[in-house]
Amino acid sequence: MKTWYSQSLGDGILAFEPKEELRAQFEPLFEATGKPTDMAVFTRHELEGRLQCEVIAYFSPAAAALAQAVGARPCERPVNADLDLLAGDPACWAALFPARP
């Protein structure tokens, strides 16, 4: 179970509501599964040559059920630079992005 997922939340200015909806959907699942350290949703504002930034949500493999429920698509694990933790335990950083020797 190593597959990450991503979903566009739209324009950076308008993404507040979709982010809050994701957070609200995440919490009951997180509680029901015993608050696993490796279950998290991250966001990143991405510009990549566009005039407006786009907010992308990244779902860890342990959040696959939520990712699939919202139509997220499989993706590579994101690099942790510029990621923000939207939902999950702050200890997830060490679990999901271990320091490399």
C-alpha cells in the first residue's frame, strides 16, 4: 500500500472551501482508524508557468479511501518541499518523509 494520490482543489484564492471540506471528511476516518501516524493529507500551491497558482492535495497511502472517495488520482510521492499539512498527525512528516542518510 504505497500509492499516493493527488487531486486539484482549484485556484489558490478559491481553494479554502475545498480544503475545509477535505479536512472535515478526513477527521472521522482518521479517528475511526486509530489516528495512524502515516495517514495524512497535504497541500501545495503550484504555479508551474500559470498566471494563477493551483492548490493540489496529496493523500498519503493510508488515506487512500478518502482519496478514492473524492476522485483523486494515483501519483508519485511528492517531494516534501513547500508541502503544508492539511490533516493528520504532525508526526506524519517523519513517517512519510524519512530523512535520507
